[in-house]
Amino acid sequence: MDPTTSLSRSALMFLSRREGLKEAATRVPALGRVARRFIAGETLEDAVAAVKELNARGITVSFDHLNEAVRTPDETRAEVAEYLRLLARIDQEKARGNVSLKLTQCGLLFDKELALANAREVVAEAKRRGSFVRVDMEQSEVTQATLDVVRALHREFGGKHVGAVLQSSLYRTEADAKALCAEGIRIRLCKGAYLEGPDVAYQDKREVDECFLRTMRVLLDSGLYHGIATHDERMIQETLVHAKEKKLEPGAFEFQMLYGIRRDLQELLVGEGYPVRVYVPYGKHWYPYFMRRLAERPANVWFVLKNFMKG
């Protein structure tokens, strides 16, 4: 990564964490309209409409209610209620999809036991409805705590109803993948969208990519159904090559992508018979997620500025 790009990414990640900017950004209609490239909308109805369109194209989904501003037990209960409502709506609409849940929404930053209890309630409802909860991975400070919760939920509810996410930007990821696969835990592998220091994470894109490929091979060799989450054509091609070498059927794993990114690749893979799942975020607290999407590719900032100036 060249110094200019690295600086741009660092600046965008810094801005994503500024609480005052979060509040101001959500009150700017023009910025909200631009954010709709990456976010289905602010309401569940917006998300359901987006999911119907994706399902019609042969794509499954993972709903994600955006809220990284949870600070009190009462706020965590509101998040649990939203996820219970979301699981019910998936059933009602017969949508082909599941949910993704961040443990910070459940209280992980201030009460780990509360976070486990809240996540347990969501996974219990998912099991009752024959559905699945993907526990999202966040910043490295909560990686171990997140995996501890996933393991506890997996012991209780099994691999059909709960899974983990790993980020190839972290040094520990390949070892975590081997351990989780041995335990029968399904994984979504992504590169990671958080700015991490050299004490825990690779700083060079090539090293992140190589970790992604090593970990992808661990997942595909495990016999479990995993998600390979990438928009990088090289990562996709390497995954397809390894799958063919191992004589895996197209339905042995799935590709995962983000809402609003590389629709052409989504359709190409579906056309070739590979399952594709799109991560569909919605909610009023969209600002941090939006900024991370910009940070992944700072050239997107020019797209934002151009559209913002149009009003």
C-alpha cells in the first residue's frame, strides 16, 4: 500500500470513530443518499425491499442492523428486540437469508456476561426458526472475547445455527481457523476493515492477501460449509482453483460480498452455479460502517464528493 493511500485510509478510519461526526452525518440528507450505495436504508422495510431484489437474482443474504453506539443494558435490549423482529420477518417474507450480529451491540464492551446472554437469546430464536446467526468480528481488542462467545453458543446450539468471522489482516487468523474448524464451527473469512497496529496485524496488503489464501485453503479442506468473503478477483480465482483441485462441488462453500459492491461478480458467480450471499446492512447508525467502506478503497471518496456536490 502506497503512503498516500495508507494515510487516506488512516484518516477515514479515524473519522469513523468520531462520535460528534456520527451524529452530524446522519442529519445531512445528501450524505445519506450517497451512503445508500452501501446501505440498504435506515429501516427494516428498506432492507426487506433490497433483499427481495437480491433473492430474485438468485442471491441469498445476511441482514445486519447497524448500531455501534450501544452503551447501556437498555440499549442492548433494544438491539435484541430488533433481531427477534428481524428473524420473524425473514420467516414472514420467506426470505432466503439469515442475520449477522455484532457482540458490541449486545454489550460486549461493558459486560461480557450480558453480551453472551443477549446473543444467546438471538441464537435460540434462530434455532427455533431453523435459521442461522453469523457473529461478526470487530476490532482486535475484542477478537478473543468474541470467539469465546461463539464457542459457548456453538456448544449449546450447534454449527447449524451459529458461526464466526475471521479477518486475514490479523496474525492469529490462520491458527484460529484451524482450531475453529476442528471444533466444527463455520467461518466467514474476510480481509478485515479495521485499522490495526503492527503488534497484531499485517501492514502490507500482500501479506493480508497471502494470509487470506492460506486460511481459505484451511476452510475449503475442512469439509464444513464456509463463506469466502471477498470482492478481489484474484482471491476469487484462487478459491475456485483450489476448490477444483480438491474436487469440491460448487455448493460446498459460498462466496460472500457486501451490498452495493461488485454486482457484476455476484451475477457471474451465480451464473456459474456458485452460491453467493450478500451482506445487507440497514439502520440509522450507518456512519461508521459507511466510513469503513470508504477506507477500504479511498478512491470511493471522489465518488462521494461528486454526488454530494450534486445535492
